[in-house]
Amino acid sequence: MNKTECGSGNTCSRIQQEEEYMYEQLTQKTRIARKEHTCGYCNQKIAKGEEYEYTKYKYDGSLYEWKNHLACGRIAAAIWDYVEPDDGMDDQQFQDGCCDVCHDFICPDCPDWDKEYGECGKDESYCIDRMDAFFKTHELYKAERKSYYQIWKCREKPCGSE
């Protein structure tokens, strides 16, 4: 069950309730880092002075904060259905999903991709900048189901759907 409650001053909180847990998103905003932070998705540094996304949650009576790069937030939204997280996407699900999506859809056309060995010449498991650029113009979609495997494909986004 999803529910949105709005209070005075147009502040809204989203309550999501599933069978075994309940969390409430209290705040979500873009901030400029006054000190160094760590991205909750890629575990890389958010540099001082860099814009990042800040979210505060209430879960099971406790408060939690989540900080991520803006690009990582956009990528997480683009691969959410592909990853199918149960109760929010953690860093390992994000990184595994990025690696899979990158190798399947982005790497084969990349100049750093070693076609003979099927690996990145830069020795990276995925490239955040290339993924972010890719998802500005493309989207993933479920194409068909083969036995218990879901087949995913990508396509260009319709014009004006960013």
C-alpha cells in the first residue's frame, strides 16, 4: 500500500507499507556537500561542493539518512525494475545491476571494450558517466519471458520523455 500525506506548506511524506516492513520518506532534496560524504549506491566519494541527493527515512521507529550522487540516483531509477529490489535498492544490488546492464547494453559499443576477451580495457566493472548518458536517451523494457528467465531489451526513449 502506498499513501501520500501532505501537511501545511506543501510538505509531503510518502508512506509505503509492505507485508513485513513500513518506512516513511520524510525528506528528499538536492544539497551541496559542505563536507565529503559517501554515495549509498556506488560507495564512491561525494566531494565537498558537489550536488547530491539527500533523503531521510523513518523505518521501524528509527531515522535513517541516504545520500547519493545525482547520476547514481538517475541510474537507480532507470534500472529499478531490472534489479527488482524487495525493500529498497542497496549498494550491492545497484552495483550488480549496473555491471549487468553495462555489459549487456553499453559495453559492446564502447571504444574501451575488448571484444576479443569480453572485458573493459579500462578494467572497470561499469562506467557511471556512460550509463548516465545512455539512460538520458534509452530505456530498458521487458521483452519476453523464456521459462523462468526474463528477457530485457533497450530502446530509444520517445522524444521529450526525459
